[in-house]
Amino acid sequence: MDLHNYLRALRQRWWVVLATVMVALGAAGLVTVRAAPQYASEVTFFVTSPSQGVTDAYQGGLFLQQRVKSYVDLLTSDRLAQTLAAEEQIGLTADEVRGRIAARVEADTVLLSATVTDGDQARALKLTEALAAHFVKLVQTIETPPGAKDAPIKIEVVGGPRLNAEPVSPRPVRNLTLAGLFGLVLGAGLSVLRGLTDTTFRDGEALQQATSAPLLGAIPYDGQARSDPLIVGSAAQSARAEAMRKLRTNLRFVDAQQPARVIAVTSAVQAEGKSTLACNLAITLAEAGWQVLLVDADLRRPRVATYLGLKSGAGLTDVLIGEVAVEDVLQPWGDKSLLVLPGGSVPPNPSELLGSKAMADLLLSLRELTDIVIIDTPPLLAFTDGVVVAVQADGALLVARQGKTPSAQTAAAAQALHAVAARVLGCVLNMSKENKVDVDQYKAYRRGAPVDAPVVPPTDRAEVSEPAQFPPDAIGVRVPADTEELSRVPR
């Protein structure tokens, strides 16, 4: 994973970084607010040797520096703590006194500093004053040899006792800064780790590499699609609908030498949106003027009729077993040139029915009945039904959902199609993340459309112009003779 991939992982999961920073700042703020303020009082000692025995200044300095190091432990010793605890004005136990004292030696000097921290300002100062007085006495007592009058070491207070007016703890600025940095590093680490372990598709380039097929479209995620899956009504002017039109255009030119008229729409696993895409693709093709037939060949979980609001009684299953003629179960949809063949009854042997001679004969007859046949099939990895249908079709359209479908599963689905020499027309990245720039441009362009542009009501289209006439009956070359590709004039 190179630097570019790291940066892309951070950009794609910026919300993880933001969330961890906010959580860290919130936790630090809560701790800071609830923490009791602590005040510090300091005192500084100077250690010298008035003894005549130490005549060499350099050796005397080294002797004092070594001696001062032991005084650090003496400042927090039980003996000094018990002496200070005996003071009535202190009101603390020896352990509490010892826990409030911190000592340090200034590097390469004979200066010794002691800091007393307490939640009570007055007590912190009193404890420091008592510490200064008793520590000097303690050192003199310890360092005075038996029978001698004076000690070879002398300690003097050269700074303090001094109380800091501002609390030393908590420190809001420092706490929030450290928390923010911690959250930023943690969030970046989690984002990169998720990127390293995420095997789902994040862009169309990865999908193309996994399937070895061209990317024909990227359908953006639309929160309204769950309740309104079809691109009709107000949804016909959405970015999702425009992406479907781009898919329609790309399908026309995917292979002009071998145009596909029977297209199987499939996916690797369930919940990738293939059935919805099949319905919307059929609607989009019908809007452009083709006679389209949508076949629900997902005989295990037929949903096309439900999505389109049609009757789900007799259908493909009943046609294949010879109970009804296909003309009797075809249902027109809307005012467009779209016919629908529902799935019908759920059979016990879907794979055998779809791979039967009856299915092959049916597809041959449907070619003559309509211009384009769109077939919704089951997921490839769960059942063999999709492969059986794809072999009989002119080509398959493989759908993968961004951020959900593992790349290994989609690659396996593409390999299953290639293994039986099924033609893969291309792949579609479904429910993809919208490019904000493209969406803004799309909305801005729509808002900037001339207000006096002629608008043809859908119900009056047939009265406004004659049906468009098309050259050869193949999706790869069907271009209206006197209109643009995006024309929605029905035949």
C-alpha cells in the first residue's frame, strides 16, 4: 500500500478521523471540567560546603553534586513527612504529606527544588514553608558528625516559598491539544487499518481489475431509493436517473460489432441492487424509444413484479412448463414501450427450467417480439441459475455494490461467467459514493435551464411528434434518424 493509497484511505474515511478527534476532545474536556484544581508552591535550596576539609574547589563541587542527589530522596522520606504531619496547621497524615511533595535537582548544579501540590492554596503554601524550615534542620542534624559542632554541608533557602496563583492542574489548553493530537493519530491509524483490511470495492477501477470487464456505469447511492426504487416521477430528475442514462448510452457502444439484444443482469451475491437496476435499465431503454421486455428469471426470489406494481400470478415458470402462452402473461407497464414477464410460481427446480430447451426457444421468440430483452437473474455464487441464463443471453451485466461486495466474490462471479464462455458486457458499480463536484454541477445546470424552454407533458408526447424510426434492430447501433440519443419519444 503506497502513499497514494494511504491518502485515499484517509480521504474516504475522514469521518473516522473526525469522530475519534471529537471523542478524544470530549473525553478530555469532561475530565478537565470534573478535575479538582491543584495549586503548586515551590522552594529552592542551595547546597554549599563551608568545611575547611574540602579545599579543592573542583573536587568540592563534585562532592556536593553527589550529595545533593541523596537529598532528593530525603525530601520525600518518612522522617521528614512525619515531622511535617505533626504540625497542627498542616492537618495531613505522613502518607498524604509525602504524596504532595516532589523534588528534583537542577542539572550540573547544587540547586535542589521542592514542589508541593495541593488542592488548597493556603495549605500548599503552609506545607512548603514548613518543609523549608524542617528540611534545613534535618540536613544539619544528619550531616553533623558525632561530637562536632557544625555540619560540613550547609543548606540555604534561595527561592520561595512561592505559591503559583494559577492552578497547575487541570490545564485545559494542554489537555485538549494532546487529546486532539491523540484522536487525530488514532483516527488516521484506524482509517488506514480499515483500508488495509477492507476487501470491498471503493471505486470503479478496482471493479474493472477484479472482473476484467469494462466499467459501464456507476450508479450513485440515493437515500430515497429504498422507498422509491424506480426512476420515475421526481426521481427521474435525480443524479441516479442520470447515471442510468449514462449506463444506457455506454451499453449501446460497448461492442458495436456484436450488439447485444438479450442482456442478463446478475451479481455475485444478494443485496447488491441488481433487480432494481434491471428494472430501471428497462425503463430507461423504453424511454429512449425501444420496445423492451423485462424478464424476471430470478425464480427463487422474484421481485420485478413487486417493484413495478404488477400482478405476480402466472409468469415465466408457467410459460416454461407449458401451462400458458407467453403472450397471455406479458404485462405492459406505464405509457412506455415496456413489457414485463413476471417470474410466476416458485418452482422446485429453477436451474433445470432455466437451462431447458423451452427457455432457449422462449428467448428466440422474445427476440422477434421486442427490440431488447433485459433478464433479471439470481446471484451467481449462490446458485447456478445466473450462469445458465447468461450463457443463453447475448451478454451479461455484472453488478457490484460499493463498500459491500468483497472483491474476491465478484472476481469469482466473473470467473464463473468466463468459465462457461459467457460474454461479460461490462460491470456496474452500484450505490456508489457521489462525487460532490459532479452533483453540484448537475444541480447547478438544472437550475440554470431556461425557464421558457418548451416542456412536453408525458401524456402528450405521442401527439407532439411522430414515433422515432430506428435503423437495425440492435442495441449497439440503434440511433434515431432525426433525434439525439437521449430522446424519450416512444415508438
